[in-house]
Amino acid sequence: MWDDDLGIGAVGGPNRPPLVIGCGALARELVELTRRAGLPAMDLTCLPASLHNRPERIPGAVQARIRRARADGYDRIFVAYADCGTGGLLDRVLDAEGIARLEGAHCYEVYAGRAAFASLSDEEPGTFYLTDYLVRNFDRLIVRGLGLDRHPELLPIYFGNYTRLVYLAQSDDSELTARAEAAAGRLGLPFERRLVGLGELAMSITKFAIAMSDAHEEPPLRSGSSDPMSVPHGPKDLRRQAHEFGRRSEESTAIMSATHRSAPVRRPAVAA
């Protein structure tokens, strides 16, 4: 459960690596990108994922974390949040701080890709979305979070206007798929799954790494390791990495588009 302010690799020293301040709901994927994708040394901290239940608190929490990071000596910062229901208030904070964020309205759009997500939304506006994180935390965030365990009569009030559940999967995991389908059944919604991977999240983090590498031509921050994922990368290597992420993102979008009208729909069983 990623509901803590996580600081990964944040250590003292005058030459700080780039810092990503992320949403806790993206923590697993951000760790995958910054620790296992062959990017140069990059620090990561994630704010509580529970902020999504109170989006009005996100701008203040992000701003406080930025200022704390700068006080700790970080001058290269990227915010791994979309707008996330802040109604533009997060952008006001980031404009004032001179820091970029993920493009898009929410993590569903970031993962699926803007064009593919717009196509999904246009096809069926009444869609309820899940990600890997939301599948793992469905009972805590949806069932108990909305009080459905105590007041099941609220189910049609919350979900009566939805027409399907689409699981935007980051990983090809049969257990998570089964849990997502069970969640759709719990909500009484037809189920669809789209394997989208890391989508535009991967591209955004890689572009940040490229920009920071171009701006700071300094000795590699990781050295003396036999781990191939710890081998330092220069701008050319990062651009090759960005090209690969872009190719995967395009493939994901193409697959989604090709299956847009033919994705299998599983409807919940109706008791006799």
C-alpha cells in the first residue's frame, strides 16, 4: 500500500540527482521506470495515494513537497501527477514554481494515451475505469471507501449511470484480471480489459531524464556496479530509450484502436 510519503534514494550531498514527485497510485510504475528501466540515477518520492479522495488537497501537498525538496538542495524536479481533479489548481502551483507535470486530466488518460482514451470516452461516456493500483485496492478504496460494505443500497446511487467497467491494465497479470472482472461483477457492470502498459508515463519520465542530462553534463551518478540497470547513460542512450518507449506506446495505442470495436465484453451473471 503506497499511502506514505516515500523517499527513495534521497540522500545528502551538494549535487542532487533529478527528483520525481509522484502520486502514490503510480508508485509501483514509477519505481519500475526510475529503478529498473536503465535510466540514470533519479530520486523518487511519492505523496499518499489517498489524496485522490480529496483532490482539493493535492496542490498544497505538492507545493509543500516541492519547497521541501528545494530546501534539501534539489533544483531539477518533475511532478508525476496529472490534473487529478484539481480543476487547474495544480497547474497554478506548478506554473508559479516553474515545474512541469504529466500531461492529461488523470492517470487513465496518461496510461491509455490521450487519443486512445478520448476514443474510449467518446464510444461510451458512462465508463468506470480501473488501473492495476485500483484493482489491488478496490475493496479499500471503492467498497469500504464509499461505504458499500455497510450500505449496499448505495450501489445504484453511485453506479447506476455507469454502463461498463474498463480495466486499463499496466501488467499482463491473470490474477489482477480476475480481480478486476470480479469488481465489475460486484458493481453489476459489463467488463472489458485493455492492456495499455505504462503508456505516456514512460515517455514523460524519459523525456525528463533527457532534459536533465542535456542541461547537466556531469559525471554519471551511478558507477562501480555490475548491475546493467545501474550503468550510466548519456543523452544518446536516453534518446534511444525514449524512442523505444515511444514505439511501445504507439503499439499499445494501435492495439487499442484495432480492438476498439471488438474487445470482448463480459456481462455479469444475472441470478435466476
